[in-house]
Amino acid sequence: MKYQLGFIGCGNMGGALVTAAAKTVAGQTIAVCDYDHSKAENFAKQYGANAVTGMEIAENADFVVLGVKPQVMGKTLAPLASALCARENLTVVTMAAGVSIAAIRGYIGKDVPVIRIMPNTPVALGAGMILYTTADVSAETEQAFLQAFSQAGVFDKIPEDKIDAGSALSGCGPAFVYAFAEALADGGVECGIPRDKAALYAAQTLLGAAQMLLEFGHPADLKDAVCSPGGTTIAGIHALEAAGFRGAAMGAVTTAYKRTLELKK
């Protein structure tokens, strides 16, 4: 049986992409497999998809989506390489951090068309930021890929030599935001707000502020619009700057990027 999408690995990110794809692609055209077969069975039951073997996906899926960890990529692809090499019309999609398109092709043994993506965890809610780059993928195939995963979030194409740097921001960024949200809530608690309310206020404030950024643009202009002369907000901004907030945020991204480069060696 032919499948439009075949997912090898249904972990947190792979599973989130299955969920997103099932919103636009008929379940019977989706195949899933995982080392934990019960996990694949659960996805198949939930979305009307097909729980199959990795070999069946390698032989029959138009898009072979690799949702396995970087350290087991070679082991996963080794038994599938000959089947993938024999295919004429397939596209491999990889989301393994730090694993280049050249490395994926090396594991397979053929320069197959590849789409490399770097999603972040909000894809689970359809609000992800997904960086992607392609190699030998036709415009028609690229459009089919984007349509299939359109409910995952926002896609942005970027050169492969910039994808690790971009992922240090968008991929690691949710954790930085969660840390900031926790700190905001802690500040509210220190001022006497109950914990549950403080957490809600922080989360909704971040959501609204992000929507304002997407709608109206430059963060400096939006920040200045909130800061009245001699007011409470500018006093708070002063405290952030005095504590090195801007440098710490920049350093979080650059340090994450440097660590990515170290792990690739």
C-alpha cells in the first residue's frame, strides 16, 4: 500500500507532527512505526492511520519522516538503506538536531531528495516555529510537504548553514521563555499574588505580547509604548537592565548555538 506520509519514530516531536499532519492528510494515507509498537498502534487508532514496519515505510511512503534521535540515526537507517536507494520517487524528511543533509545521505548511500526541518515543541499545539531547508526537492514536492504540515505552525526556509543558529533561538527558545514566565510569576507571588493567578497572568501576558509583536512589529517600539515617563514600567525595565537581562537573553541563544557546534564534532 502506498502512503503519503510515513513516520519512523513517534516520540514527542514526531508524534506532534503526526497530530498536525492528521488535520490535513487522510489518516489512511499515513503510516507510523516506533520502537515502542504500542505507541505506533495508539497513533494509528487515534487518527485512522496504519501501524507498520520501518521497511514498509521505506518502500511505500512518498515522504519518509525520520523522528529518531541523532545518536541512533545511523542504526535506524542501516537496514532501510537498500530499500530507500531503490526508490525513484521519495523525499526524506529529517528533524535530527545537528545531523546534516550530507550525513543523512551518507547513511542512506544515495543523494535522495531531503527536507531538513528544525521544529520546536509548540508544534504540539499547531503554534510551532519550523525552520527548514531542502536539497534536490522540486517546487511541487516542497509545496506538498508544506501543505501536509500546514497545521504544525509557521514554516520558514533558511540555508542549511544557518539552521543550527536559527534553532538555538526558536528550538531552545521555548525553554528560555518558560524560565522567564516562571520568574515573572515568582515576582507576582513575592508581591502577594496567589501562585495560580500569577502563573496565569504571566502566561497570558506573554501570549498577548507575542501576538502584538507578530501584528505590529519592532519590539523596541512596543516596549516604549508601554513605558510612561517616570512610570512603573520604565522602573521595571531599569531593574531588568541593571540585572543584565538583555545580555543574559542574548547569551542564552549564543551559548546554545556554541553547544550545538560542539555536539556536531
